Amino acid sequence: MPLYLSKFSYTPATWARLIGNPEDRRTAARSYIESVGGKLQGFWYGFGSHDGYTLWEAPDNVSMAAVALAISGGAALSSLETTVLLTVEDTLEALRRAKKVQYRPPGA
């Protein structure tokens, strides 16, 4: 199954709710991805431009998009960015296929 890396930030109101009632959000995240047949591989908080990071495994892009849309629509986050991760093998195959693409730069 494809892997997806998400970076997210909570709203100030969400942080206030978590301070008032701390909870392990991995449990919620796990239930979201499992509802589409996926798996939560990891969940971390960090310092910097994003509050947290998740590593998801999902059956396909549409399933992951459904989870991301549901989370984004919940209004607890101020941002959510999700990146599809490619395996080394997939990247090598893409490199081989890139040789066959007849790219022409603009204006050339």
C-alpha cells in the first residue's frame, strides 16, 4: 500500500481544548485511516512550522484524500499537507520511464 506523510498544525482553539483535556490523538488518527482500509504507521509532534506529522498507509490516493478531507473539514486544524511517498523501486521505474518522455522546454 502507498505511504503518505502529512504535516499539520492545530488552531489555537484546538490547543486550548487539548490543554484543558489532554488526549492521545493517535487513537483518533488510527480510526480515521482504518475506516478506509489503511494503517497509521506513526504520529509525532514537533517544533517548527508544523505542529505534527503522521505517516499513513492507505489503499490508494482516493482513500487518503477522503481521510484528509474529513480531517480538514473538522475545523481543528489550521493547515494540513499530505505528500505521497514513493518507494525507491517506484522512483527507479519513474526514472526509467522519464527517458521515454519527449519533454520540450517552453519556447524551445
